[in-house]
Amino acid sequence: MNYSGLADLLDKHRTEIAERTVRQIFAENLSYYVNMTQKGAVQNFASGIGSIAQYLRDNDLTKLRQHIEKSATRQLTHKANAMETNRANLILAEKIKEIVNEKLIGPENERDRASYLRRLEVLMTMDRTMGMTNVIKG
């Protein structure tokens, strides 16, 4: 299936998704992230969302992998808690799913919505796998 529609949706709502993610992360007081400025955290997540959108468009894992490796390296350097990092990524996934469900309403969008949500699950699995590989290497 072509996921350019999902990529467009992520690009269009990138900042909103990042802001929602950061609000919840700060509310949950995840220590690695609350040591950032809110603006810096939003920019960080927006960049990641952009990498996901790019991957969905061109199906080339290179930029997405580079983003994940860069994030994992930065987190290791700052001694981020792996549980909190995983929680932040789960929050991001929840917020992306919220946007998909909010923007693709109605029965005419059911097929795309279901397909996009399944693809997001695959991407989250890839993220966890790549992130853990970097932790093990680190």
C-alpha cells in the first residue's frame, strides 16, 4: 500500500503531534525530557515525525535509521533512562494515532485509517528494535 497519505497527514500535523507529546511527557515528569526546554523537546519530536513521514514517502530506511541512531546516542550520552525513553516513544505513537483517528473520520476513511494504524505499529516495533540495538552497541 502507498503511505503517502499518512506521510502528508504527519507533515501537516507534525507540530501539533509534537506539542501534544511533549505536554504529556512533561505532565508525566519524564526526567530526560523535562530537562529540555519545551520548545527544544517539540523540535526534537517534530524532527522525528518528519523522518517517519519521509520514510513513508520513499520507503528508504536510511534517514529514519539515522534519526533513531542519533536520538539513541544522545540519550545514552545523557544517561537517559531506557524505561522513560520507551514511554516517551509510546506517548508519541499514541499522539500520532490520535491525529489519524481525529482526521480520518467516517466510514469512507475506515480502510485507510486501519491501514495507517497497522503501519504505525510496524514502525514502533522497528523503532524499539533499532533503539535497543543502539543501546546494546553503546
